[in-house]
Amino acid sequence: MASVAPLAAIAAQSGTAPDTRRGMRGAKRYRLNAFRYLIFCVFGLFFLVPLLAMARFSVEGTRPGQFSLSAWTQIPSYPGLLSAIEITLELALLTCAVILLLVVPTLIWIQLRVRWISRAVEFLCLLPLTIPAIVLVVGLAPIYNYIRHYNLSALQLFWVYGILALPYSSRALAAGLGAVDLKTLSEAARSLGASWLTVIWRIVVPNMWQALLNAMLLTTALVLGEFTVAVTLLYTNLQTALYYISRDTNNAGVLFSTSTGALVFAFMLLMILSYVGRRRRRRRG
Amino acid sequence: MSASGARPVGAGRRIPLAWAGVIPFLGYLGVFLLLPTGIVLWGAIRAQHGPGLTLSGLKLLVSPTVRFYFVNSIELSGITAVMGALLGAILAYAIATGNPDGLIRRVYIAGSGVLAQFGGVTLAFAFLATVGPAGILMHASWYFDYPQGIGLIYLYFQIPLMVVVFLPAIDGLKIQWREATANLGGSTWQYWRHVGVPLLRPAFFGATLLLFANALSAFATIQAWDNQIAYVVPQQINTSIISEVGLASPNEPQILALGMIILVAVVMTGYALLQRRTARWLR
């Protein structure tokens, strides 16, 4: 009987209409909500204001308080900037090609035929997360000295970018591969006479296109923001071009317009990504 | 999968060559991931004069000039990791206690995912426009001071990262545990003191370590923030590779890089251990 008394007391305490979701009473819930909205406002401002300030700077006129689009219109004519944007977009394409043509087939092949190696490969794929880019670049310097004997183009950076993108893309791909019943599908296809190439290209890939899209978006976002390797190896991509401009002319309007543009582009990519990811999860659940 | 199960008739007895399909990929990783790492390690322990190996390079790690960068790196990473973890945990709690399908939660989760990866040169420009010498919000005199100026900028990606890493742990707190505490006569304070905090502690410390490693390897933001003075290890690595003048030792980049590898390895091991403890109750 003694153990029932506290229960009864709580039942009496909790009133007529308890908010069941978090097991809290009205007044408490109200206080919590006030606290929550305060937190959301403060953090929201902290995250939004710098972005808005940058956007505002990009339309700053010659005199303070004036609006002007000159910072945007001079992007194409600013020395070196357009070629840097072009190089960066081409690098993103090349890196995506590495992922699509080398990493994707290999990961599928491992799941289909060489399962015993999958743990080791998974470890290798995540390794770049624990080796900072600035450390990797120390060891890459002699390798790139060698590459520069043959080709001087900044496009050669795609070799490293493929490695840097590996942890993110391989995890996205692994999630996609895990959702496909590879064994049944491949056995069915093989018993109908399909070659392994057909199995990969026409059976497995169409079943994981969302994972492929995820991997591509993550890779593109990474390449668009990459700075460390490019600046240390003295190549020019978008981020290093902006860095050099800022070093030479501190408050060039073109900095803010290009940054805002690049940022909006990257935001769009990652928002698409989160949307795609959510839809997949919902369908599975 | 059995090796003989799916083999078509007529294929005969072939030497198993399935593993050969992995060779191009492993070769790529070998040249651009393992070889550079090997070059770093080899360069750090190779004797500078004459053949053989030496550990004298490691002595350089504790010499005053090099120690300066490591102390700064640890200080900046430590401050921003702890502050980012505390603020991020508060934000994560505010998100977790709301409507699980609500708009605020979705916006903050998507936004955190984006902002956690938003480092780099553009972030420094955004803060330059906000609180820099000609900033819109204020002209902060401490903007170029170390570590408060750069620390504020680092929080911009540390807090969202904390939300991303820590929110699953808070979501894993079951409502039943709170009810059980209440049934046993416990107050809110006792619930947090004896149930909530002890459960979240390993996840919290693990996330803090991850934030620490994240700040440790960050380079672009601090380089764009102040390109005149090298404060942290990544900046000095960059300087020592590009300039090769006035170095403590010809293999200074390799030795600094080795120091980074050791530091990150220690931190990430701690993270993995704490992660395993968290996984015990977090499903």
C-alpha cells in the first residue's frame, strides 16, 4: 500500500489535462517553450546576421548607405576570377567522375564478389577524416612536384579531391547499397544470363540513384569550398582566388558578391541533399 | 556469397580473379592517400644529415618555437570546442523538446547540416562584413585579436556541428525514464542529476572531442582571417611549405604534420571509445 501513495499524489498533482508528450504540466511547459523560443531567436540571429551582412556588403555603393550592383557586375571582368570559377566547376565535374567511374563500381564490386575485403576498404575510405588536409598536403607536395613535370593545370587537383571526398561519398554510397538486396538481385540477374557488368550497370545502379545523387552533391559541395590543398600547392581555384583578392585589396566588393553567390549555390546543393535524404528515409520508414 | 554458387556453366575452372577488380581503386588510394602519409612519417624521422633514422625531429616538437603553434592550436580548439559544445547542447535540447515534425526542428536540422560544413574563406568574409573594422553590426576592436576574434568565427561552425552530433543522444533519452523517476518520487533536478546527465555525459564528451579535432584541422578560415601572422599549426605548416625560409629544421613541415597526426589520433581514439559507451543505451 505504501508504494501506491506517491503514485496517487503524482496523479493528483498532474491535474486534469497533462501535456503527455514530454510528461509536463502546463505552467512548466509554458516556461520551457518561452526558453526554447528565446534560444531559437538568439541562435537564429547568430547564424543569419553574418550571412545577411555579407549579402548587404555585396550591394554596397561607393558611398555608405547607397545601393549598387557593381560588385556583382564586375565578377566576370575581375582579373582571374572568372577563370577560377570555371576551374572550380570543372574540378567538381572531374571529382564526381572519379567517384562515379572508380569508387562506385569498386564499392558495388566489393559487395558483390569480394566481401572479405569490405571492412578494410571501409576503414581506408574513412581514413581521410582522421588525416587533416593540411597534413596530407605535406606528403602530397613531392607527388605534385612530379605531376607538374607533365602537366601544370590546376585541374590536376582532382586526384586529391577524390580522396578528400571519399569519406562522405562512400558513406552515402554505403547507405544506398545497404538498402538494396544485392544478393537476390544479382543472383536473379546472373541466373538469367547477365554479365557482371550488366548486373552493376543495369541492376544495382538504378536501385541506388539517390545514393549516387547524394554522393555527387556532397562531393560538389566539398570541391566548391576546398582551400587548404589548393593554396598550399599554389594552385588557383575559387577559394584561393578570393583569398588572394582579399590579401591584396582588403574590402573589394567583388569578394562579398562572389562569396554570396558561391554560398547560395552551395546552400542550394546541400538543401537539395537534405530533401533527398529525408524523402528516402520516409519511404523506408 | 559462395564462390561456386553463381558461376555459369561453361566457365570452367578459372583462377579466382574477382579481387583484381579492386586493384585500380587500391592503387589510387595507395598513391594519393597512403603514399603521402608515408612521406610525412618518413620525412619526420629521417636524419637530415647523412643516412639513417633519427628521433631528433621529435625533439623539435617540444622546442619553444614549435610549441608556440601547438599551444595556440590546442588553446583555440579547446576553447571553441567547449563553448561550442555547451551552446550546441543547449540548442540541441531546445530542438529536441519541440514538436518532432515541426517546422523549427526541420529548419534547424537542415541548417545545422549545412552550416557545420560551412567553413573556409567565405566564413571569414561574412564575419568581416558583420563585426570587422567596417562591419554592419559593430566595429569590434577585438575582431583581429587572438583568440577571441577567431574564436567567435569558429563557433559559427562548431555549434551546428554539436547539434548534428549531439541531437541523436538527446533524442535517445526516453520519456519512460523521466516517468520512472517521477513514479519513484524524483524531482526534475533529481532526474537530471541522476539519470539525464550521467546518460548524456559520454555522448557530450565524445562530441566535444570531435569538435576539438574539427577546430584543430581547420585552416582556411583562420588563414583568411589573418594572413600576416601564423597562429596555429596548420598555418605554420602552410608557411613552412611555401617559404622554406627561417625554418627550425628543413623537415619542419613533416614534423609539424606528424605532431598533428599524433594529436588527432589521440583525440579520435577518445571519441571512438566514448562513442562505444554511448551506443550501449542509444538506439
